[in-house]
Amino acid sequence: MTRSMIRALCVRVAVILCLVVLPPVTGGGGSAAASEQITRFAADIAVQPSGDLMVTETIAVRAAGDRIRRGIYRDIPLTGPEGRRLGFSLVSADRDGHPVPTEVTWNDAGVRVRLGDPAQDLPRGNHVFTLTYRASGTLTAGEAHDLLRWEVTGTGWEFPIAEAAARVTLPGATPPAGWKAVTGAAGSGESNVDGGIGSDGALSVRSRLALPPGHGLTVAVDIPRGLAETAGAITGDEPQAADADLDLEPIAPMAGLPMVLGAVGVVLIYFGAVWWWLGRDPAAGQIIPRPMPPANMSPAAVRFVRQMGYDTRCLAAALVNMAVNGFLTIDRRADGGWQLHRTGAPDTALFPEERAVANKLFFAMAFERGLDDADGRWLRQANDALKEALEAGNNDRLFVTNRLFLGIGVALSVVAGIAMLAAIADIGSAVILGLILAAVAGIAWFLGRHVVRHARQVARGRGIGRALWFLAFTVVPALLIGLVIMVGMLAVVSVAVLAGLLALTGIAVFFAWALKAPTHDGRRVQDEIEGMAAFITQSGGAAGAAAAMADAALPPDRYLPYALALDLEQSWALGFGAALAASAAVASAGIGDVVATPHTWAWYGGGGGDPLRLSDDLGHGLTAGIDSVTTAPDGSGDGSGSSSSSSGISVGGGFGGGGGGGF
């Protein structure tokens, strides 16, 4: 054997020994821990004119199942200089482009945002988490410029950061008056960064070297005075902003009437022409009672197409249909809440949009879910999935909303409103008044949505106390404030212009409804839906139920979800429901040869019951419960405060920062 062959053999033996011996020595956990890191941490920091920051952090990680098992968490301190409290509100969070479950917890030091499902393991490999939040009280008033000091990554991360980057934009694409960036541990003055101001006025910086645990990236930006509001105090020798110079002298009630008539006329002509060409409904056909729904249409789709829009009763009808088909059971808890239990049956009997709901509610082998679990997060996701599926399957095929033309009409209405105001005031005052009225209209629209929601719940016999509280402490004060604003506006806006503005608002609201129109196929489907509604209506009462049972094309309980979708659950209860209950009672007494189970509605509460009570529970209680959960705002905290200026810059000296880890 030659010398070279012996040398090659020794090298091979050494390599094999390293592969065999080193893993037991280092340990699997240590190897996984070493491989886990943040491959890229990029922050997009947009300074708002209000002085708030809109921050989007893109955190790319490599997970190995050691410390990053189910997700990551982000710690953000909220205590600024001199112990002042700063503000934070979560806007959105996702992982790999999809919404991710989040949990926000607060403490004296700041806020922790946990991104990930604590009940589901995160697949090993590379993942990208995106966190968007608003921060307030972060700017400091300086002598020559305002100052933003922002700890981009913070120094509290458990993992090394292979690359850190930040992009800072100011209002109006204004470039910073100056900037500085540093890296390193807290208090360090290292500046291992590359950066500069681009042609778009944005500052971009990037670390040259990887950042080990305990190190971070911080930027300081000088902002031209007056570009954004600051949290610092205004000194006495600085000029105060002058109030807008509006003419508050009363004007003639009919001032601007020709412009009002012309503007309203133009808007009416536009909307009328669009409705004539695009929004007219095809003529309805003859409505014949039919014992079956349109082909391949779920109860949720029936409701969606019938009213050419979505509401939460679509989800209630979908859940009841999933229960009737044996996929889940529905229980009402002692506290009035609702619980869903998956039976284990396959989802082959479900409609596609119902499978989308099931995937959001019962993912990761979950077999039980309360409507208010995790503050209703899962139900809201299921609601969004159902709405998206229904819109994708039916919009533009069975009906059209003409939203584009509605948007053009709304924009035309805005221009018409400004023209009305410009007829009685200068253009600057017209714009200011237009903004005020737009804000009032936005508040009115927001309140109107909640008034409609509460009215629906009251009509269903639920939420009367909450509705009265909302009326007394929100609607009535808002109406009084609105009345005061309208009286004050009469000092600068004539009665004719004010009436014209209200007319424009009413026209837009009316045509938002009128421009919806079924297609020719949709008209045929709507006729079939109305035929099924007529069949269920006729089934009410003993005589109607007997005839309907003879003509039924579906098992009697299969009509309940469709009745719920058509707001006819009481007709079903008086017809099919009463007939089923009666046949069950006869069977349990051993009278006649009718065969029926004593537990007619085994999918609800584990047994049968009064059909009227069943229809009330589902039509009122379940629907109101879904409506309450899906329309509840996501909880997030907020704070306010200010920070004092200081000379110099060091890691750990600015807002932001903190760190994070895995869980």
C-alpha cells in the first residue's frame, strides 16, 4: 500500500470518527439551538404627520424546534426617558403571508406580542413573521430639529441576527436633515452600518456584520421642524399656530342654491344613468313553491344570493347545516354561550364554503370550539373565510355590485359637495368645511353600522341592555354633538347648501343598495330561492305540514338551515318541526307503526326539544351570539406620553428596542 493511499485512508477514518463522536458530545439540543437564528430583521418606520410611527417589522427566522417550537415573541418597552409612558397599538400580524394567532400582554415595562399558535407546533425551517404596530409619543422637540431615536432591533433577542436593516420615511417624502446609526451592545458607539438617503427621500441603513445576542441596531433621525407633531413642550418664544380664518357671519338661507341644484342634478344624472344601464334587475319569473333549493347551493349561499350581500346569519345557517349533516353538534352552555363539537365524521357531505369554515374552526385536530374561544378569534376567521368563499363563488356570476361605478359616484359627490361650499366661501374654507363634514359623515356611518347591529339583536330578543347602554351613552351624545355642529355650520353654510350636502349623502346611500343587481342566471336562481321560501312558508301549521311532508324532497330537519337562511325558522317550527316532534312522541308511546327516534335533534344539545324553542335558540340566540363575537373589536391597548431630548445616541437610549425570543 502506497504512502498516499495510507494518508487517504487515515483522513477517511478521522472524518468517520468525527461524525460518530461529535453529535453525542455536543447534544442534539445544542445543535438545534446553534442553528436557530434571525436571518433578517427589517423595520419599515413611517413617521406620520400626527407624530405617531407606523412600524412594520419583518422578522425572518430559522426554526429548529428548540427555542422556536410554536412561534416567536416580541418585547417592546413602553417607558421613555424620565419614566414617561409611550403608546402602542397592534395593527396586524402574519406568518408566511397568512394571519397568525397573536396574544398581547402588558406589564409595567412594556408590551409582549406573541406570534404563533400555542397549541400547534411550528414546522421546522425558515419562516417570515410580519408585525405592524403604531407607536405614539416617540418624537422629541429639539432646538433646531425634531428628533427620532429608534432602537430598530433592541438588544434583548435570544438569537443572533444575521442581518438588520431599517428604512425611515418622513411625511411628504421629505429627506431627513441628518441621521446617525450605530450597532453593538447597550451603550455602544459602534457604527458597522451602511446607509444613505435615497432619491425618494427615505433613509435606508443596514448592518455590515451579524449581530450576536445582546447586540442591536439603532438609528437617530433629525426631522425638519413642523413636519410632524412632537411630544416635547413648545417654548414661549416659538410662534403659535394661527387658527383657520373662517368667516362666521350668517349668510342668506338660499345662498348657493343654483350651484346646489346643478351639483345634485349632475350626481343624480350619473347615478340614474349607471342604474339604467347596469343596475336594473331582470324581470322576475313566476314563483312556484318548490321543495328543494337551487342545485348545489348551501343555506349560506342561498341567503348570500337572495340579499346580494353577506351578514352573520349566513354563518349561523352554515353551522346549523353542518350540524344537521352530522359533521358537528351544537350545545348551549349554562352561561348562555355556545359550544361546537366535531363528531369525527368526514367533511365530504359539506359544501365547499362549509369546509372553509370547518378548516378555520377545527384545524390541527381540534374537536371542540366555543364561539368565544380566544376572544372569538377562530369564529372571526371562520366568518371571514365563509364570506370570501361566498363572494368568490357568486359575485359577478349570480349578481353584480357595481362597486367601481359606485366609487366613481361617491368621488363625484365629494367634488359636487366642495363645489357647493365654494359657491358661498373661498376654496380654502370650502376644503376645511368639507373635511369637517367628511369627518362627521364617517362618524355617522360608524354609528349607523352599530345601530343596525344592535337593532338586529333587539329584534331577535337579545342584547336589549347593551343596546340601551349604546343608545344612552353613545348615540344620544353623538346626535347632540351633531346637532350642535349643524347649528354652528349654519353660520357659515346656507340652508340650501346644507340640504344639498345631506341630499348627496342620501343619494349615495340609496344607490349603494340600488346598483346591486342579479345577472340573468342570478334572477333564475333567485326565483328558485323564492319558490323554496314559498314552500317553507306553506308548510306552517298542521295541514300545511302534512302536505309538505308528502312533497318534501329532503329530510324534514334538512329544511331547517334553509329556513334559518330565509328568516323562516318559525314557519319551519310550526310545520316540519311540529310534525317531527309529534311523530317522535307517537313512536316513543308505541302508538301506530310510525318509526322515529325520540331524540329528533340529536345534533343540538344532545337530544330533542320543543321545535319553537329550537328555532328561537338558533334564529335568535345563536345568530345574536355570532353577531356579537364577529363584530367585537380586537382588543389592544394604547397609551400616550412624551420623551425628553438628550444629546448623543447610544443603543438602549431610544424608543422601540426590547427584544424577543421563541416559545
